Amino acid sequence: MPYPDFITAFPSIDIPFPDDVVQTAVVRSDNGLVAFFTFLKDMELPPHSHGAQWGTVVEGQIEFTIGGETKIYRAGDSYSIPAGVEHGALIKSGTRVIDVFEEADRYSIKQ
């Protein structure tokens, strides 16, 4: 199910992937960032690290490698990535994810 209109109307973020691959909508506070991701095409998220992140798969599938351990996450599954732990993923087209980042400035908001 797509995110409702009021969520897709939230601002998007500046990420290093084209809009035809992934769409974003975010809510930011002084204490963190909540991002709603919709993946329109299969994509590979290269290994990287940053502050702590928690997420849940709303729809679709992600093959996540977190700290060297690979696991498949499907709708209803959640993951927690501690600060500084390297992670990367193979994300299937049609996947929707909600990610919460401890860093409020993890991504800049598109103007």
C-alpha cells in the first residue's frame, strides 16, 4: 500500500540516488530524522556507516548486511544498526521502508 498523501507531501531529502530509483519524505526534529523511503527500482546501497539507525520494512524486501551479517528483511521486520557499524543492502523494487536516524542532519532537506 502506498504511503498516504499527507506523508508523501512531507519534504524530500537530498540523497545520492535518482528520483526514479527512490522517493523520500521526511520529518525532522532537533533529535532525529524519520524518513519514508519508496524504492521504484532494484538498487544496491553501498556499504557505509553513520550514527544509529532503526528501521522497519513496510512492504517488499531488503537483503541487509549489517556488521558483516547478511539477513533478508520483509514486511513487518525491523532492524537496528548501532552507530558506526558498516552496513549495505540490496533493495527490491516496490519496497517501502521507514527509517529513523539519530542524526537530525543525516540528510539535508531538498529546497
